[in-house]
Amino acid sequence: MTVENNILYHCHGGDATGAFMMKNIGEEIVNNLVADCTLGRVITLAPFIEPGWDFTVRRNVFALDGNVMRYDTSGQTFSGMAGTLGSLPAEVKKGIKEVDCNVIAAKDPAKPNPSPYPENGMDKNSYFGDPLLKRGKPDWDLQYGDYSLAATSPAFKLGYRTIPIDSIGLRKDFPFDKLAATRRLATEKIQAEDYQRMSGLRTVGGLGINRISKGAWVKYANIDFGSGQASTAEFGLEPSGGGKAFAELRLDAPNGQLLGTLMAGQKSCPVQKVSGIHNLFVVFPDSSDRLLDWFRPQPTSAGSIKED
Ligand SMILES: [Ca+2]
């Protein structure tokens, strides 16, 4: 299988995750771009219990490095199969076919190629340094996704080809209005983990968000406030001591109009009336270990709240 011409961005899985995992025979990761992620490793080059070898990683742009390591390799990679180390034929032991000609913003510029297996020639011809990404817009803007490279980027010298952005995503003739289909009402419970974009926190799968760092934010796109009915927002979250501000509701940007501030120890807060369709941001002025499960920016009167 060849994985080609993908842009991976805003994946914040933390130290236990990687952008790509190679786990089969003859897989190729070619001409992809990885940027603005929080990852433990960029690529896993270690089959688990299934056989896997002849891996190719060529002409990619890694505008970041793994927090823990760049390539998750092990002796098993080079035996081709976990648990059978040393018992496979010699040709199979050569797990990596080619890892080269990539552009890598190395975490440690002083030691840019910490390959555990230099005999495999990993990234011998790769460029270590700034790939010269063009970032024209703030990263909470949905249009911030072009991820083009400056004409002088070292990637082009190594054969990287510009990824055709216009051919990524739904086609223009897609037969329904995606915005209408994904619109959410401000009067309904919005699951905290169902965000479009975030920065500085972790998702607890299917449950909520937590491990919030100072200045973290979460974006909920396409929220319909209707004509603006209520003046109190509700939050479903773990209890805590009071005193400090826990979360701010802001309109259209992390530094946008402040609608209301939820103090720690509270479960609801007054908000300004809003109408129309907006992107809603929940911004956290301080770090916190609390778990936010859901919130409802604009509940209808108490008698008509429908729990789910
Ligand atoms: Ca939830």
C-alpha cells in the first residue's frame, strides 16, 4: 500500500501516538506533509504481531519531530516479525527498504539524525532543518489548511511535489450542504469532545476533554444560536473548588468577543445573548485537570431541557 499526498495537521495525540504506522509488507509513505501536531513519534516502523518489511519512507516533509522519537523502530522491525527475531530468512530481516530524501525539522538540531540503525542508511540524503512552510492565517481559522511551501523550500530539491490541496476533501459537486448537515443548535448539549479544532489539551475518547494547559482552547464550528434566547450557559464537568475562572465562551476566535466566564466550582454562568451562526470557542485561562464532558451555550427554559 502507498500512502501519498496527505497533509496531517492538528493531530494532538501526545506521546503514545504517531502520524503513520507501518505494519504490513512493502508499504510506502511518500510525499506527505506532517505539521502542527503533538506526537510521540512521526512514524512507527515496527510491525506488531503481523509480518511486515520492505518499508519505504520517501520525500515527506516532517515539519515537526516526535516528542519521544522520530521513528519507532525495534529489532523486530529488522526481523520482519515480532516474536520471531533471528528466525526469519536473511532477505526478510532487511525490514527497511528505504527511508530517505525527507525534510525533517529535527527536535535536536545538534543531533538531527538519531537513527538507531545507521547501517540501514536511514535519512542519509534527507534535509534536517526548516521546511519553510507558509502559514498565512491563524490556526483556528478553518481555512488555515493550505500548508504550501516556500518556493525555496529544501523539499523541492529532494523531489517533493506540491500536494494538490484543491483535490483534498469533498468535491464541489458533493450533493448536499455539508455546513447545514453538521450545524449544531446552541440549545442542545454539545459534547466537549466533539470539537473541530483544539490546542493545549487532551481528549478522553467518547467522554470529554481534560489535561488542560494554560491558554488552551477548543473550537466548535457552525453553532446556531437562532434568535438568541437564553442568558445562562450550562456545563457538565467534574466538581472542583471555586474561586478562579475556569472557562470562557468566546465568539468566532480564541480572542473573540467574550460571552461569559464560568468560575471554578460553578456549573453555569451568565452569557451575553447571541444570534445567528457562529464558531464558538471555549478558552481556558488556566491549567486544569478537570474533565469537561459537555456544555450547552444557550439552554432553553429549565422545564424543556431534555437530558440525553
Ligand atoms: Ca462528553
